[in-house]
Amino acid sequence: MSLKYEDVIAKYEPVLGLEVHVELGTASKMFCGCNTIFGAEPNTQTCPVCLGLPGALPVVNEKAIEYTIMIGLALNCSIAPFSRFARKNYFYPDMPKNFQTSQYDEPICINGFLDVEIDTDEGIKKFRVEIERVHMEEDTGKSLHMGGATGRIHGADYSLLDYNRAGIPLVEIVTKIVPGTGKYAPEVARAYVAELRDILRSLNVSDVKMEQGSLRCDANVSLRLIGSDVLGTRSETKNVNSLRSVERAVRGEMIRHAELLNKGERVVQETRHFQEDTGLTRSGRSKEQAEDYRYFPEPDLVPIVPDATWIETLRAALPEKPSTHRKRLQEAWSVPDKEMASMINADVLEIVEATVNLGADPAKARGWWLGEIARIANEKDVTAADLPITPKDVAEIVALVAAGELTDKLARQVIEAVIAGEGRPSEVIETRGIKVVSDDGALMAAIEKAIAAQPEVAEKVRGGNLPAAGALIGAVMKETEGQADAAKVRELLLKHLGQ
Amino acid sequence: MAEISRDDVANLARLARIDMAPAELDHLASELGVILNAVARVQEVAGQNVPPTSHPLPLQNVYRKDEVTPSLTPEAALSAAPASEEQRFKVPKILGEEA
């Protein structure tokens, strides 16, 4: 029986820190001209530089530096007038060089902040997350562990390496400790990663796909007794591949730490691996022994001294902030705060916007994405954006309903079918033969049948008892298998009964 | 005088994954000490206003354009690998660490 979350926060104060890695969307790698296409055949995007062959000379990708400065500016950071790359030495075959080119004590961007908002029972709450640094490094290769039953290192006989990803520009964004989040720590962590993702997307510097690993979050959590200023031991949870998982991982670690502390045991300083299926973490590498990466300045890469006019040109060209953009949408669509927060929380704002941009009425677009589609997403335990239904599909459905060619009920059937993979809305309508029965002749036949079946009800309606018509309308809807427009049936029925 | 102890050498050997016999540790501690002392003499001539040098050439901001250039073929990339499988580099069992 695990500890209740309320019991954790009654006794402990969580201390949060987040490290986010972002693969930049450059065409070529960080230090060589190899391609960066995701999912390419193994080892088709490598060269002497990214394979670490003797004598190869790396050269910095200017676009990557530009993107990193843009990220720093968007996060309110200072841009360092001078920074250098360093070698981070370690032994693990994911880097063929036996070191990762990174930045150590001289990152490009320092001291920024990002404000996030979360929707709580006490209203919208605002938190400021301070950014410690934004630095450049390179991504590592991908390993397959062979021979074991689990695909994990433990129990494997050997490993296979694909270095296509090795050397893709990677930016690491590290927060300072985020204090004072209290019980909202999991939501704050999620809101921070969501806001960061939206900013990165607006800058167009990365495709920020968490499920493909182009945006990865490590969540550092520790607990301290409320009222104490002694920090607890932290764990660092990796493998957190969705916004929802960020929130679950932080909450899960808070509970795990509290259980250990309550039993008088200690929290081990280590990396933990988040398990998507259980929402729990399992132990990874111990960090009890201080790591020694023997960092030293990279002799093959010269210092970066960004020109002030370059920085100012980039600053001036920054796009509208996602938070400003949201405020503008909220006004344009006249959406109440609460509903805006629901859209953000369900992560559908962007798809709703895309649907509206395709001509759908904002309220209708919102209604479908937050209603029927969100319900199905919930059932399947995924986000609405992951379902195989597009803004274009929803815009088409909204248009068909508006034109009277679909009722809401039929529209729901179409949505379900599109998600089930039966094709685009027009195809579903065609194959399933879905259409609103608006042919007066067919409707009249059904109405007369309903009246014949329930003559006493018809008599009541003739006598002026209009609510009684419901039973007859229901019978007609049943007869037409829900394909009739109820309003139209009502109109025809009442007219037929002299009302 | 820069000192390097036997423990320093043992730690470096561990970090570099080099298996060293006790006799080698003693031997290297004194040899490395001599090398360090030779290099440390530079500090005697460098004034307070001379920052540690990481690059001997007065160059900065050397960049390349973000343009894709041809990669090696996978066959060429794997040609010097001791072992390969499924078009990937094959490495022995990784011990005791998980990235």
C-alpha cells in the first residue's frame, strides 16, 4: 500500500530541478556535414568526424550557435561574450570518441527565467522557473542491447551501435532549484516543460517531439521536511517521454522518497528510469561517487565570441511569445479562463487553432477536441494529438454539421470511425452510408408509422400537449437509425398533427 | 613543486580503465611528478594577467554553414570495426553502467 500524495505534502516540501535536452533541427550535424534525418538506416549518416576517427577535425555549425542564442534570448538569459567547448571524458560506447564535446564552465547562455501558469482549485497560479544555463553539446549514438530478455544492459551479451544520432546538435537547458511549488510540484514541472516546448516550437529550432526523443526531460526531485532548510538527497529521473509522464514521474518520486524517509531509510543519489507502463521508476546508475569527467577545453574548436549586433538582430527577430499568443487567441475566441486552461491541460490548443485556421468555428472546434476526441484519447490513455484524426478532419466534420449534412450524433460516429482508421470523414460517410435523412418523403413515412403505432400519443399532441411529441420523435429517430435531424422531424410532425 | 601521489595515479588509472599493477603505480607516481614539475615551470613565468591558454592561435568564431555533405557508406564506416552486426558496430558487453 503506497503512501497517499496528501500525506507526502503534509509533511514534506518538494525541491524540483529540471534538465531538458533538445535536439536542434539543423540540416547537418554539430561538427560535421552529416545528415540528421530521424529513422534513417543505421550508420548511413556518419563520417570520420562523428565517428571520432584519428585526424578528423570538427568545425562548429553556425546555425546551431544561432539557434542556441535564440533559445537563450527567449528564456531571458544573458548571452556570454566568450564561451568555449570542452571534452567530457567518459567510457561508454554511445560516443565513439570516448568523450562528448560539450560545454563546461563557460556555457553560451546563463541566468534566465521562464514564467509558467497552472490551473488549480484556487485559480490560476503563476510560478517563475529560473534558468541556470543553456549550453551546447552533441547527441550520442543509439545502442541496442542484445541477448538479454529485457533489451536492457543487464543480462545482455553484447551491444550494437548506430551512430547516426551521434553529433546531432543538442542543447541542454538547466533550471535552478525551483522552490515553493509545494503540492503543485508535479504540475509545475509539466507546465514548465510544456511552455518550454511551445517556445522552442515557436522559435522553429527543433521539432520538439518527446516521443521521438528530440525533447527529453530529466526530473530531479528531493524532499525536505516542512520548516527545515536541510535539502534532501535527490534522484534524477530519465526516460520521461511525454508531458503527462513528467507530472507522473515527479509525483511518483515524491511518494517514493517520502516512503523511504518515513521508514527511516535514506534516498540513494542515483539516476532512475521512468517506466511508462507502471508510472514507477527503477534504479539506474548510482551517483553516490562524485563523477569525474576530466573536462578540459576542446583544443580543436576555437572560442565563440558572438558579435553584439548578431545577438541584437536575433533578439529583434524573436517571434511572439506563446503566452502572448495564447492571450490573443483567448480574446479572439472569447474563451473563459477555465476553458482555456482545459485546452492547455489537454494539450489541444495548437490543434484547435489549426482547426480554426481551416475555417471551423472556434467554439465548435474546441467542443469536439475537448469533448468526443478527448474522451476517446482518455479511453486509449493517449493525448488527443496522438490520435489519427487531424485538424483537417475535424474542420470538415464541423462544416458538414453546419451545412446540416451531419447531426452531432452522426458526427460522433464519423469521429470514432476516423480514429478507428476507416479513412477521412468523406470516406467514412461514403462507406458507411451515413447521411442525414432530410428527404421529406422518407421522414413522413416514418412519422406516419410512429403515429400509427402510438395513436393515443398523437391524439394528445393534436390536443395541444406538445411535450408528448417527444415519444413520437424518438420513434422516428429510431426508425431512421439516428440519421434524421431531430429538429426537422419535430417540425414535420407538429405540422402533420395540426400544431 | 607539483606532487602526484600513488592514490592520484590509481584514481586516474580507474577513470581511464587501465589496469595497473601496484609496482606500476609507484613507478608512474614519480614519473608523472617529474613531467608535472617540468610543465609547472610555465607558471613561474606567466604573470597574473595571463589567462590559461587553451588555444595557441588567436582565432575565434570559426564556423561552417549548415549544409549537408556526403557521409561515408555504412560499409566504409564499419570497415575498421572489429565486429559488426545488422549494419551496426558490435561492442562487448557493457559492464555496470547504464547511460
